[in-house]
Amino acid sequence: MSNESLFERAQRVIPGGVNSPVRAFRAVGGTPRFITRAEGATIIDAEGRRYIDYIGSWGPMILGHGHPAVLEAVQRAASEGFSFGAPTEREIELAEEILKLVPSMEQVRLVSSGTEAAMSALRLARGATGRQKIVKFEGCYHGHADSLLVKAGSGLATFGNPTSAGVPPDVVRHTLVLEYNNPAQLEEAFALHGADIACVVIEPIAGNMNFVRAGVPFVRRLRELCTQHGALLLFDEVMTGFRVGLESAQGLYAKAIPGFAPDISVFGKVIGGGMPLAAFGARRSVMEQLAPLGPVYQAGTLSGNPVATACGLATLREIQKPGFFDALARRTRSLVDGLLAAAREAQVPMAGDCEGGMFGFFFADSLPQNYSAVMATDKERFNRFFHAMLERGVYFAPALYEAGFVSAAHTEADIAATLAAARDALKV
Ligand code: KE4
């Protein structure tokens, strides 16, 4: 069947024809590609078209699709049993591996999605502090738990409004939404509400604004204010975790800010290697507030699923191999530098940035530092470029506010082919 006929059929039985909205191409228009299989850096659609894949399932596929060691681990785990609803040694192994790589955490709890991890971490922060208010930043996405589907209120001091129907205003009245990278708003929020803030949740590199870094001075001050007021700093590393480097984004900030560490961290995507697996962790005194030890309830039928943990563990072992991230970062940097060179050649304003295997580019003169600046970039130009590249066999994220991802399977030839297509597509 063609993508078009599959999309028509899908829309009859699935809302919007997709199981996650961004897949429907509504931001860029056109018909989504129904993928039949993938190998290495390539995905293949229902019409047999091959694409160089820069989505990688929105981050998880850091090794590329079908890595032999991961495939073998998953097949072996599946043959031993899909799910037991009982503890397994492999959950211990994965927890030990994650804690080895994230020194800010002493314990970790495995769950099945980034949303579930962020939602649980938020409840834990509120339970551990006995406080109700949370602070998030406009443009950051932490999954679709009710208290996180919030946009900025009418003014700083007022709390958020729901961004989604079905979220009672009462649920979000404890959520304060500030502008990303805005220290003045941070100071004011803590001056007004410091004693009531349970936690501040942030994407350290905001991949849900395509690619916007939290400035080092901003993060340093955020850490100071959280410590001063007894609020927990929650790093949402679902996208950046083990993607921007082996030490995740918190490792980058720890290099720039001596002694820096978040209080709670959330992971997903890469740690599942493409299977439903996410995690949240903190120091022991916080984690021990969780059931069955403490009063904060959290649970999950498939949490720590034996097949998902096998996939995640095999993935984490591969990315620790010597030189993995150096090679990945070089490959990603060559892509971004090549795109910027092609845009200069075509006299098209483009700004771009990358870290490890994550990148972003904007049709703008400079890198946006917050949500409103991202949304002011040239959307029409982005959408034209997206489709021109898709037609040339290159699959970027179908929305200007989404990040891009390079895998270890992307070759120099893939990057060269992408840049050749871009030189062409920029003329469209
Ligand atoms: P999931 O529930 O989708 O596993 O994770 C939610 C989440 C939490 N935190 C961050 C920083 C995230 O980026 C995400 C999910 N990312 C999106 C991409 N923008 C997933 C793609 C989708 O929604 O289909």
C-alpha cells in the first residue's frame, strides 16, 4: 500500500492516524511516511523509498537500527520470557550501569516512558519536600502528565494555564512557567515563591525547542537558588541523557560549574535502545521516599521489563566503548558545519548547533535562546526545506521545534549525501 492509502486507513481507526501527534506531519504538511523496516542509518517506507534517518525514533537509536549485539540480546531475552511482574537480575545490572554513569544519583527506578519518569519524579519531588509548587520553562516538554501541560500565565507571578483540554485549571495552578534562559524571572519567582517550590524542572539542552542550550550562568544561578530555598533541581535528560555525551548534559555542566549536580534526573530514549524503558533517580534519601519504602506511590506492570532492560543494557554497553562519543560528535559536527556552509553558499540565513549525537538548525541569523525566538524563525523556509530533503531521501524531524539525531551507523558517505541534497534543497 502507498503511504497515502495507509494514512487514510490509519485515520479511520487511530485518531489522526498516528499514536503520537508529531508523527502526523501536521507542522510541515503532507503525508507521513509509514516505515516498514530500518537498518543502520536507513529507514524504508511502505513504497520502498529509503531515507537517511536523522530522527532515530526521536533519540533512542544512537547505535543505528538493528545493531547486531542489541538484536542478539533482545532475541535471547525474549526467548527466556517477555515479562514476569517479578524482580530480575537484569534490572539490577541496568540500574548499576546507569548509576555508574550518573554520579549524581545513588538509586534509580525504571519505568516505561519518559512521561512516566517525569511524572513520577515530580510527585517524588513534591513528596520529598512537602511542597506543591513546581517551576518549568516555556518551550520545554517533559511528557504529557497533567501538571506539565502548562503554558505561561498572564504574568510572571500568576501560575500557568493548561495547554491541553482535559487538564483542570486546579491541577496546573501550582505550576509556574518561566522564560528559558531568563535569570530575572528566575530571581523573581524564587523571591515570590521560594519557600513553596518543590522543584524546578528543566531540559538542560532543550531538544523540544529544536536545540537551545541553557546558559552556564543561568544553570549556575538556578542551582544556587534551588539550594538556597530548599527546592529540588530536576534535570530532564530524557533526550540529552547518554545522547550528548556519556556523562549526559549534567556532565557538561559539571565541567563548567565545579561541583554542579542536579537533585533528581530523568532518563529515557537511549537507555531503552528503542524499547519502552525510562528511569528517574536521585540521592538515596530522596529515592527512599518511594513506595514500598516511603509514602510516595509509584508503580508499573511493565517497569523494568526483561526484554526492554536487555535492549537498554546492550545499548549502554556499546556507547561506553572507547572513542564512541568522539566519533559520533565528529560526525554530527561535520553534518552541522556542512549544512551551515551550504546555507552560506545559498545566501540563506541558517544557525545551527550540536552536542554529541544531537543537533539542531534554524532558518535564522543567530541561535535562538528561548521559545519565542525559536517560534520567530522562518517556518515556511523550514517546511520547504524539510520536504525538499525528504524528496531527496533525507528524513529530518517534521517540525522546526524538534531536534535531530545522528547515530554511530551514519557514515561519512551518509553525511556527504545529506549535504549534497541540502545544497540542492536550499535552492527550492
Ligand atoms: P515519552 O513519554 O515520549 O517517552 O517521553 C516524554 C519526554 C520527556 N522529556 C523530554 C525531554 C522529551 O523529549 C520527551 C519526549 N520527546 C518527544 C520528542 N520531542 C517524543 C516524540 C513524540 O512525542 O512522539
